[in-house]
Amino acid sequence: MAPQDLTPLQARLDDLLATLKATDSDESWKEAEETANNIANGLRVRDNEVENHTTLGKSTLPQTLTTLLTLSLRGSSIPPEANTGPVFQILRVAANLCLDHDPNRGYLLDAGFPQVIVALLEGYADKVPAPTESPLSLSIAHLRIVRTSIGVLLNASIGYDAVKFRLISLESALTILKLSSSIYPPMSWHDLGTPSNPLTEASEEEWSLRSGVANWAWRTISELKDAKDDPKDEAPRQILNVDVLPWVTPVLSCFLPPYSLRIDPSLREDANLYTNLVQTDFDVLEETCILLESLSLDVEDIRLALARGYCFPAEHLGVPCFKTMVDFIERGTYSPTWDHPAIPQEERARKQKTFDICKAALIKSVVEVAGEEKNEEVLWDDSDEASPGGDFVGTMVRWIKEYVSDTENNPSATHRDDLVICASLSLGNLARREKTSTALLSPPLSLAPFLSSAPVLAKSTDIKLKHGVVGLLKHVAQSSTLSPIIPDSLENAEVVRRIAESGIWDEGSDNMAIVVQLNGIGVVKHLCNASVAHALALAIRHEGDAQSPLERILSLANRTESVPIKSEGIRVLVNVVRTLLLKKAPTILPEEAPSSQGGYTTEAQANQTQRAIAGLLTDSNAKALAWFLARSGKFPILINEGVVALNLLCSQKDGGPIVLDAILTQAPDGGAADATPLSPADSTASSPTLVNKPRPTVARHALEMLVNVLRNTENQAVYPVEIRANVCTFLVQLSRNASGPKLTQVQDAVKPVLERLKETKPVERDELIVSAVTKVLDLWKES
């Protein structure tokens, strides 16, 4: 088609606009339709000799199109049937005028054309008050208008943020998706070709148009999602709100069996139409899952609304959005429509892989919704005493139990790891309090034996599954000092032993996810702080094992480059020492009082305890604690933990010389600044808190750190008086249980600091520290 100058046609359209303003006649509209059609066709041809796009864009055409479109509605929200032809051609002109032409996009925006289109689409959307499984009934003429309207918005917004911002401000994304989901509900074409809906040329065109609406709608949404106020902004603008949820989540239900398909053979024989509809179904599903994932991750209101809607579907126009997502994760299957000769095997395989990715995206969404702190009371429903936690919690628990049972009964079959990952991560997010953690381990939920079972903690278990299960155990264990049910249940399930045997701490596993190793350490750290039984399970080697669980952790801490694992691994040793020795220790002021469950319960346990204590009294353990102390200057609570643990070791027979040697041994990192422990991601009260004040944070060895702690008389907010008093108590204990030149070396380093503390002006003195200092100095005078 040879290019032609379209200026005369543009001028004629201006004249017709003037006529239509004066006389709204069908004849004038017919001529306007023909003129617009010729302009639209002419704009499809690009040629350097005739630059119609630039010329017409600078003319009155953008404003003329806007006014004609407004007049064509004749006061209605959508055009009357008689005006569908002119409206369609006007839209075609605009779509072709702004395609790949930024100046014309600006001219149309200035003329208000995109705004009029949004109002037009809103008129169509108002015909659908609530989501429905049946496609919105529209004539082919109106379907053409809707599809082309969305096409104009797509062409006008591609790479042009000014139009995107205006469309976002008009909340056009919601309107577009509402229309798209109503015009093309996936799989609603299945009866096409049946006697009640025969396959004709008109029905083929209708479904091609409906498919086109869906495809262009999602492409437009994709463009709007990329809009940014500034190219440097990392996060795009938020284009959708909670109102979109009931319009997009029903797509997921289309992929839930049982499928009631009524596909006529004639439709299967039309390979082009059939494969186009199948592909559109699939594209809508994929885009929906991507959208739900991003909204769940980025928007708090979405997370809150999804959780509310689980129990109250009225939240979303009666659509159970979050429950539909959960059901899709569990029961969604590959569509039978993919099994067709026109769809190659490799294409079916690609669809299956992407379908699995869609489920993974929704798993992230579910976990994020469960992880929203404000949702804990919503998703954990205690309204039915017989079903603690309610339906959502019951579903997550069932997924874990069924996986364990199915795997144990049929190990060679393929099982749903992803369900356990989703369930364990979700329950872990809800197990933030003693009440919920206790309920998960109590009847009827009774999860403990399942969380420690071989299917979820075997060496061969996928690392992502271990991550979820061990993370859930860590959250539950955090409440173990508050509820006897938690440590008792996990003791009966042999959780400490099972985690150790899972291989997460073994040599050769260091390339595994550090977070899994750290979470496993967190589980046993809390448990051994709660009861002697768990401390013993950590400290004693099981028959046939080369190392105890504690030795595995310390070996990992020794060889890893992860500073949090180094720090938290030694804190396990600290807790084991405190739990097994504290009742025999001299008076000391620990940051946390020992648990009421910390005592010995049986003679056998007492004997085991003595064996475990003997195993703790090693040079390597004492040095690990001493080096931990030397590296912990940033965290007063870690300083105190190290001092308490060394004091307890020192109180044992033969413990004094071992501890004395350890505190004088230089740390392997030489007190390097980068060896200072970092606070791990641990939300418990026992986590170290960084004090933003100047203080010594590194030391060559533990003795140097002890001196630094005592010397801190000018700023007591850094190292509290109680911690410095505990250092003095440790020095007394060490002096009573060790002797020789090395003890003299300690006294020479510490004595001047103690004397200055004792001589401090009365107004600056604290009776607790003065009393503690005096005890040390008096003891040294006697010796």
C-alpha cells in the first residue's frame, strides 16, 4: 500500500466534528466512520517521504478524536449499537497514531484521550457487579471496542511514563483486569462447538476477540507495573489495591479438578483457535500468579485482606481468595486441554514446568501472608476448642502429617515436598507465642514426632524442606522455657538427635544454606536452656556416633566463615554449661535466671550429667569460650554469657587450670576487628543488643577483654555494673581453683584496674561493684 498524505482526511474529520456538534445525524456518523477508517489504514504505513504520524500528531487530530469519542457515546456510559462502528474506527486511529511515537502519545494525553477511554472501559466494567464464571455477554462490535480501547492504552503507555502515571492515577489497572476477567474467564470456552454453542465464523471471531482482550489487558498491566517516578527508584509504583483480588483469584479455580470439559471434536480440529485459547488460559494463569506473588510480598493491605478473607469471604465480594490460593497449591493440576496433537510434547513440558513455578509463587504468597504479624490472630482461630488454630492451621498441619505418613508407607513414590515447605514456613510464622507453639505440639495437632521424623530430617531430605521444618522447630523452641509441654514433647521426639543426624552440621555440608545450620543451632540453643534432658542430649554421644551433637556444632563453628554461626554455636556451649552446672555454681548474676526445669530429675540423669560435665571440661571448650569472650566486645550480653560459662567451668575439679590457660591464649583471629560477633537474626530476648556508645570491642585474648570491661568506669551504660561484678566473681573463682605464674600474670593485669575502681570518688561508686572488687583484692592479699 503506497503512502499518501492524510492531511485532507484529517481536515475532513474536523469538518465532520463541527457538523456532528450541530446536528447529530446517522449519516454524518457514517461518513466519520469511513473517514476514520481511511486515516487508520493510512497510519499503518510508514514512509520517510510522507511523515503522516508527526504531521497529524501536531494537528488538531488528537483533540478531534477525543471530542468525537465523547460525542459518540450520546450521553451513555457505553456507545449505542448504532455508534459502535465509528467508535471502533476512532480508536483505531488513536492506536496507530501513537504506536512507537512518543510525541503523539503526549499529544493524545494533552487532549485527554486516554482519560476518555478509561471512562469508557469503566462503563463496560459497571455491567459486571460481581465476579462470575460465565463470560460477560457482549456483541462482537462491543468486544472490538473493548479490545481496541485496551490496545490504545497499551500503545500509548509503552515506554512513556506520563501516560502510565495518568492511567495509574485513574486506577485503570483495576478496571482493565475486572473487564478482562469478566470477558475471558479461562476455560469458559469449553462448550464451544456443542449444539448449544455451535462453532461458526461469528463464534470464532468472538472468542478470538475475547482472547485478545485478555492478552492485551495483561500486557498493559505489565507496562503500568514498571512505572517509576524516577529512573533511579528501585520500587515501581503500586498500581493495584485489595479490590483486584476477587477478580483475579477465580482463575486458579479453573485448574482444580474435577474438570467438566465438553470440548466438541470440531473445536479440536480447528488447531489455530484451539491452541490460541489454551495458550490464553495458560498466560492468564501465569500472569495471575505473578501478580498475586508480587502483591503479597509488597503490599501490607493485600496480606491483611487475604487473611481476613480466609474466614470471611464477604471481604472479597464472596470470593474466598486466600482459600482458593491454598486449594490451588494443594490440588491444582495440569489442564487436560494441554493433551492435544497440535501442542507438541516439549510445549506441554514447558507448560508443566511453568505451572509448577506458579505454585511456588503462590507458596511464597501464603508464607508472606502468614508472616504478617497482624495476621497471627486472624489465621490462628481458636473459636473451636476441638480444632485449635482453625481451618488454615489444620490444613498446614495436615499437609505435614500426610507427607510423613505417605513417605514412610511408600518411600519410592514422589511426594509433595512443596506442601511441607509451605506448611512449615507458614506455621513457623504463626508460632511466635507460647500459646501457639504449645498448641502445635499438644493434642490433637501433636506435631513433634512428625517434625523429627526421617522423611523431613533425613540426610537425603531436600535442603528447602529442611529449611522449613528446622525453622518451624526454632520458632517453637523459643518458647520452651515458658511451657513444659514444648521441651517435653521435643524430648520425646528426640529432636536434638534427629537434627544432629540430619547432617546439617557435618563436615562436607558447609556449602548448604547457612540459615538452615543457624536455625538448627537456634533450636538446640533454646532447648538446652530449658531443660537438663536436652542439654544432656547435646553433650553426650549416642552409641555409634563419632561426635556428640554439641561437638558437631562446635566443629562447624570452628571451620565456618559465618560469624553468626561462630557466635551462636558457642552460645549453645554456654547454655549447656549453664544448664548442667549452674546449680553447683557460686553466687553469680546471670542475665537470665535458670529455668525451673533446670534441675536433675532422676539418679540416672544425675549420673549422665556427671559424665557430660566431665566431657565439657576440655581445653578446646574452655578456649572456645575464652575466644568467644575476646570477640564479643560489641555485645554486653555475650560478654556476660562468656563470663558466666567460664566461671561455671572454673568451679569444677580441675577446671581452674584449663580456664586459666584459655583466657591467656590468643584468639586465632588475633582480636581482629572483623572477628567481632554480629547479632544473629534472632528475635528472642536473649539476643545481644548493640549499644551505640564508644567501647572496646576487640581483644587479643579473654583476659584483655576482661580488663576492658572492668576499666569502663567513665561510661557505665556500656558494660553494666552487674556484668563487671560478674567478672570480679569469676576472678575470685579462678583464684581459688588455679595458681602459679599464669595466675600471677592475670593478677598483674587486673589489679591496677581494680584498685582504681576501689578508689573512685564516692559519688561515682556503686556499692555492687565496690563490694565485688573488694572481695577480689582481699582474696589476693591473703594469697
